[in-house]
Amino acid sequence: MRDGEGEFEFGSVILTRRLILRHPDPRDREAIARLAANPRVTETIAAAPGDCGGISFALVERDGGAVVGTAAFGPIPDRPRAAEIACWVGEPHWGRGLATEASQGLIDHVFADEGILVLWCSNRPSNTRARRVIEKCGFQFRGPGMVRSPTLNVAVPVERFLLDRRNWVSLKSWGAPIPRKERRDAPRNNAA
């Protein structure tokens, strides 16, 4: 968020071990549309927070540059200091851990903003693969709900999950360091 204004801004590119999460260019959007046209993908997508004033990312393999899916985060109306995230990977790339890797990178990026205290995500109850990703990322089940599917344009049942900053910090303390956002114009200190 921008200096307490309550607006989301597009941050830097997010790098994970195998992926680049970046603002999609026209070629990325075409590849994402092709992946999303698959009915097995369409029926699993629960939310698109990038469509509600948030930020969308293309998921691009670092090795080879293939677009494998998309991720997004955005504000939740009437819930200050909360955001929602979403991520999906196209069927040809399922089973490789890319959704987990992208989700963890996105979660770290969003929580690096000190103003965000809570992250939410939704999952279609029939999507057991996504539920495993959500649980691996530390989200906790909060109950059922309904959302308008961005791909089907109808209301669909979902499971709602929450991850708060305190639990994220605890999870990060067991493993990887907590990332800090750097200002793009700030000089980098490379001294050891």
C-alpha cells in the first residue's frame, strides 16, 4: 500500500526459486487466456482479486520463460488492513509445486507491506489440490461462502481461509527470512 493511502500499487517483480511473478504484458495475457480456457482450470477458479482494484501477476518460469498461470492480490472492501490473494496454474504445469511456490512468494510480498495484517483466500470445495496449497501456506479454514466466479460468471460455493501476520511471522521464523520491501530508488548496500 502507498504511505497509508489505502491504495494498492504495483510493486517490483517477485522472484522465487523457479518463477518470476510480473505485471502481465499482452503476450502473457494471451498465454494466460489459453491456459484459462481449459474447462478443468475454469471450474477450479474461485476469485480474482486483481479485478477489484488489486494487482495481477503473470507466473513465468525463470528457466525458459513459459507462462504457467496467474496470481493476484487486492484490497477487501470494508476490511482495512486486509487483502485477498488468488493463484492458479494451468493444467500442463500441475503437480510440480508451482502453485505453492507462487503463493508463498505472493504472501511474502504482500506481508512485506507493514500495513497488511490479514490475508484471505477462497477455494472451490471440489479443488483438493488448491486446498493442500492453501494449507501448506499456513492458511486456516474460516468457513463456507459464495463468490461470483470470474470465469463462469455465476455464484459458486467456496471455502474461506485466513492467514494473519502473527502466524506468518511464526512460520517464517521456522524457515526462510522475512522479506522487506526495498524502495526502488533506494541505494543498495552491498557491503558485508
